[in-house]
Amino acid sequence: MTTAKPQRAGSFERRTFAGLAASLAFAATACSVNPYTGEQQFAAYDDAQLSQASAQAWQQLRAQTPTLNSGPQYQRVQRVWSRIAAASPKAGEQWDVQVFNSDDVNAFVMPGNRVGVYTGLLDVVENDDQLAAVLGHEVAHAIYRHANQRATRQAAASAAVQVGAAAAGNSGLGVSANQVNALGSVAANLGVVLPYSRNAELEADLAGVDYMVRAGYDPRAAIRLWEVMQQNNSQRTADFLSTHPNPDIRQQRIREYIQQKGY
Ligand SMILES: [Zn+2]
């Protein structure tokens, strides 16, 4: 990571111009190919940067909430996760998979191949296929680099708003002080609090279904999962329970996708 030296802001015009220049430089350096999908992606950070940024938040979570290291619930998560991860483009990669002992009906993924599953979720899903639907959704977020997309959007907004701050210091080295600041400000929330976009959620739903099929799980469990979640009516927010898009739309999209793919 390269940090630029902030410069004192000049007149309003100069600051405005510098801000514009920073935004353009930001856009020019932010395109890269996603190694897992082969698609061009607007991503301001490389995976190592985000992994580093989320390490602290991950440690805090682990310090706050007890984790299971053995027993049936632990084994169940490890077993289903192993099958799903092996069926995804991230097969063979090392993961830190933690089972948090908490009533939260939740699961999440963080940059750096970190995944968390709460025991409250294990009490709600009816079978391993439904758990596989949740985990397929989560690994898809990692594969499509949705956390990077989200951080990039936030950094772009920040670069556009904070006109002038450190803009002149961006000499084409790729990372401006604005970007560094934005990365710091989102680090604590990576993968946990901030919602993904509606499109990211749908993308994760459908890709997750692909991994389920490859891993030998019943893809229809992804539809049933949403019915179960609606019946459960939990007040707790979970990544896969994001209010956008609404559960009915998600079920419909998954149903159409399964039909279209002939699963
Ligand atoms: Zn999600």
C-alpha cells in the first residue's frame, strides 16, 4: 500500500479541480480482473489489503463471542462448509471457519477467507441442504468480491466528497490518501454490518445454488430456506436475511434459475 502525502488545500477552485482529478485517477486504477470469475471488476483494493483490514474486526468478533471447537454443531458446519467450498472456484484454499455460540440467526463471510456461522442459524435450518444454501451464498460473496465492491463504492463516494484532501498527492501510484482513509473507516464493518447491494445478494443466491448442485446438495432447499426464514421471523439481521431484495423476489429468482439450469 502506498500512502500519499496530504497537501494543504488552496482555493475552492483548486480544491475542486484536485478532487475531480483524484476521482478520475481513482476510476482509472480501480479496474481489475476477478481471478475467480474472469470478469472485469471495478475494485479499488487488492484482496491482501482487504484481508489485512478485516483481520482486526475478525479478532474482535472472536473475542466478543464464544466459539465452538468441537461437538456435533462444529462438525456439522465444518462438514457442509468443506463440501461447498470444494465445489466453488475457491476449492483448495485455506479458510478460517468459526462457529459462534449465539442465538443470532446469522452467517457471514469476511475478506481473507474468514467465515462465521452462528449456532442460532443451525437451530433454524431444517437440514444440511438448507445450511449448504446459506454457506453457498456466503462463499459466493467472497468469490464475486462483493466486500471489495462495497468498499470501492464507499471509497469512491469519499473521494468525490472530500474534494482536495490529498488529491494533489496522487501521482499515479495507484492509492490516494483518500482511499487509504476510506479503507480504514470501513475496516471495522467489513462483511458484517454494511449491507451488500441488491444485485450482489441476488448474484450470491444464484451462484450459491450452483455450488450446492456441484457439492451434491438439493438446490430446492435454497427456496425452502427463505420460507423457513420468513416463518422464523427473526428480528436479528443476518447477511442472507438482508431486507433487500425481499424474500419473495429471492425465492422466485432462485426457482427460475433452477428451472433455467435444469437442476
Ligand atoms: Zn448476502
